Amino acid sequence: MGPTMRSRVAYAAATLIVLAAGARAPDAQAPKRLALVGGMLLTGYEVPPVHRAAIVIEGNTIVQAGPASEVKVPADATLVDTSGRTMLPGLIEAHGHLVALGHGNYETWFPWIAAHGGDAMLMRVMETAARQLLMAGVTTTVDLGAPLQASLAIRDRINKGEIAGTRALVSGPWISRGAGGAMQAGFGGVNITTPQEAAAQTEKLAAAGVDQIKAHAGLTFEDYKAIVDAAHRHGIRVHAHVYAEADVRHALEAGVDVLQHVGSAGTAPPYSPELIRDIANAGRPVVVTAAHRAWVYPDTAAFPERLQDPEMKRLFPPEIFAEIQRSLENWPALGYFQRTDREMLYRERGVKQFIESGAVMGMGTDSGTPMNFHSEALWREIKVHVDMGMTPQRAIAAATRVNAQIIGKGRELGTIEPGKRADVIVVKGNPLFDIVALSNVEIIVKDGIVFKGGAAADSKTRPSNGAGK
């Protein structure tokens, strides 16, 4: 396999200790070279896996990946044993909400934040969400709706290494017509009344430095067109919150880049054959966000113990966890779930209409919405797609390579190959056999830094078992 393997145990141990202590990112620097050796490799492409593989990372970049017998591991590399495990690209969440943590009622959640520290508590909530996502193997998240300054602050603090969290791409406030209530205010939504106002709001957000624009509810074709034209002048992509066929059609024809929620939330599927054909032929990405009501509700009814999972509790500050538990005491009666019977009736057709059409499908979850916890939302969404007929390999590609392309980061994220950023996760088991293996993430590497697991192998001992925690 090349020169004698050597390792630096102290680095991996230091990162684990710092992460266990709190939200701050590791103070230790990434080793110059890191090698993950022994496990099965899923590259993010829909090709056969590489067995007994190795990945070599220099700084924050992948420099080699392939069969361990063909990869030359540098003698000074920190070695992480992944034998008996599966290595794959860091997952990408195409629709998350860092200002929400699964609380049951927006009408009380945002006032609770205001009464318990205001902006300081909001930042603590977003830090918690970002850390939960990262610990679930989600190394990048598209955040679609939050107050502007808080969004920019959490993104920049993560990028500077001040806190440990998923890489956040933020939209700031969404743009809507006629929306109101606690959800609109809490997520930072902005109402417009004319296409000109829509364009002006888009320009304002672009000037502030957002990564994408979210077009929300109640918009006309002219509104969508104004938003798209303004955003594209700045090289920014637009995501649209659309359900009804007419709204999907308007967003598609206006040039919206990503169609979010299509086919979920009780919209009677299937859409017309013409609309499905046009979406597929245009190569316009869709993100269904199927699981967050139509599957989460019956899954919780079957196993309400999931709400008190001690592993999830560990990822919450105690007072926030207590407030979320209080909000879910009578979860079947929550207003958020009052249309769930309709959504459950249509749920299979809503997802299958796109799987069977060959449309470009990303993977997003609306994570943070009631009972839709960041720590498990993405693997649950992926499982839904597999249960509805998507192959496990295609579903993993949707959550990695395809999502990277959807967000305009396909040249740097989403696959494991030389030249890409070093976002790698290691899971126990084989997700091609059982997709739920994605729920058991043992090792997380983001930008070449080990954030979870990664006990290095002794330089004198050949790796023989799974990487330690």
C-alpha cells in the first residue's frame, strides 16, 4: 500500500475533546495530510462502489481516492481506519431552517426566543441547529428563511471557525405577498405588493451578501420574473416555495432555479403530464420535502419515543430542549398537522410522479419544522425516496452530487475525487443495502477537519477494525 503508515493520534483526540465541550470549532489545525483507509467508498456518482478504498486529504482538499492498493498514503499522514464501514461525501441539505429546532408551534416559539434573550437566544438556536446538522453528517445546508443579520452572522462565524457547524448558504428573509403571522415574522419574511418591490428587495438582499433568494408564498408570474431577473444579474440562484400547479408553472416559466416543496403538503398529485414533462425536459431541479409531515406524523404515532431520544437530547441546550418538549406534549393536535390526513393520502403519488419522470431531484427536508429535527431529517427524507422507488445510490447522489450542482457548488462539493473539498462522512453499515445506515454517522470530516470520530490508527499496527469514536 505504499510507505509505512504513520499517524498523529493527538490531533484526532483534540478535535473530539473540543467538540464534546461545546459549540466552538476545534482550535487545532487540520493536519497537513489525512488518510481514511479501509472502508467501502461511494463517490457520489452512480457507479459501483470502491471496496477497501482509501482517501487522502491535504489541507482541505481531496488529493487521492480509490482502491487502497492503488493509493499512495504519505508517510506523514494522519491515518483513520474506516475498515468495515462506508465512506461517502458529506451530505447536503437543500432546504433547512436554522431558526427552528423542531418546536411544535411558531406562535409560541418565536415569542419564547424573544423572552429568553432575544437576539442572543436566536444566535444560540442557530448555533444549535448548525451543530446538529453537522453531527448528522450534513456538511452543507441551504438555509431558506431567517432574519438577515442573524443569517449572515451564523454563516460567517461558521466559515471563520468560531463555531462548529454545517456550512451554511443563506437566503435571509424570504419574499412573499400577503403572508402574515408569527411564522412570517419569525422567519424574517418580507411582503411585497408589486414586481418592482420584489426586484428592489432582491437587490437589497444581494447587496447584503446572501447566497440565494427564496421566493415564498402568494407571488405572481410577474413577481417571480422580477425576482429572477434581479437575482441572476448578481449571479444568485432563486428557490421558489410552490405547491399548486399554477404556481409551479409560473415559477418554472419565470426561470426560477429550484422548485421547492413541489408535490408535498397535500397538493393533489399528480401534476398534469405537461407540467411534469416540461420540468423534466428543462432539467429544472425539484426538492419535494416529502417527509416532514406526511411521514413524520405517522412515524411518530408509531414510535412517539423518538421525541425523547437521549442522543437527540444531548445535542440541545437543556432549557431549549425543555421548551421543545413542552411544545410537543399534545403533538397530534398541533395546527401544523391539521392537513396531514390529506397529505398522507397523496404522499406516495406526490413523490413518485417525479421519480418516475426522470426529473432532476435534489434532497431537502424543511428541517427545523415541527418534529422534523435537524439531527435526523435528511436520512428520513432519503429513506422516503428509496421507499417510493428511488434506488439507494440515486438517493445518495441526490443528497450529495446533485444537491451540489443545484446550489452552484458542483465543482467543489458533492463527490469524492481529487480537487474537491474534503467533506467526507463514514457510516456504520452499507447504505446501498439498508439506507437507514445513513442515520449512524461515526466519522465526520469537513474541510479536512475531523469533527467527529476519527481515532487515528497506531503507526505500528495494521488497521483491522472500525474507526473509533
